[in-house]
Amino acid sequence: MGLALDYMPRYTIEDYKLWEGEWELIEGIPYAMTPSPFGVHQAVMMEIGRQISNQLEGCSLCFVYPELDWIIDEHTVVRPDLMVVCKKIKEHLKEPPQVAIEVVSSSTASKDEIVKFYLYEKEGVDYYMLVYPELRKARIFQLKDGKFQKVFDGENGVFEFNLKGRCKLSIDFSKVWQKI
């Protein structure tokens, strides 16, 4: 199998721009984002986005973006379900967000829990949140000394993010699960 991996095609952002459908490109490897997410996934994503957006109304520095391309380099473009970024973005993000959020399904679990976990850690994302609608559970990791450390793992409760002194926001998970 090593030989196949050695000669596996490695794609670039220029290839990515030509593809039809929804894709992510991670270190030159394409990942299809089809079929589209189920209603439960979208409801959870929207509730979290709503909570964040409402809290950021008083913060002119930080914004929540759903499904925005984050162009990391020539071989990597990802699209987290939600990102919190402390600057306005006109087209695509080109630096790490403060918060990256993925709503995990059985078809995306290994990519979200392993591939993106290490990618986001390596790229310096301050917080990475994995949300599991089927389990009504969330896990939040904070970057400390270059490594993600788990700072929340539960079904209910409120977690507060401190966006490097810019803004604070929290997620009330009991309200998230009410939507599904």
C-alpha cells in the first residue's frame, strides 16, 4: 500500500477551483462533502451560529461565518461548519480562525476527529469544537502551548470562549439540543 500512497495524485487549489460540487482539499487529497448535511446537522449548526451571532452584536471586532473556505496553503482548503474570526472577511479566510466548529456525523467523524483535529492544531486555531447531534454532546479543545487540550466534554452546560481579550462568547448546549 505504501507504493500507492507514494504515487497518489496531489491536487492544488487551482484544481480545487475547477471541481464541481462541494469539496475540501487537505494536503492535496480531495474530500467530497456530499451528500448535503441532514436537517439535524443544519439545525444544530444554525442554533450555535445564532447564539454566537447574537453575542457578537456588541463586538465590532469578531464575526461568525458559516461554511466559509479557509485557504491554508496551495494544497489545503477546508470549510468548517462555523468559524469565529476576529476580522471582517470579504472573500475567503487565509489565516487561522479563533474558533472552528464542526458538526460531526458518522460519515465525517474520522476526518473531523483526526485529520482536522491535527490540521487545526498545527495551524494554530485557538478553539476547536466538535458537536455530536446524535449523542447530544460537544467536545471543545483549546490550544495551549501548541497542543489542543480538552476544556469541555459534555451534554449540557455553558462554555465561555475568551477570544484573546477581544470578545467573549458562550454556548448554552441545553438550548442547542432543544432544536433537534
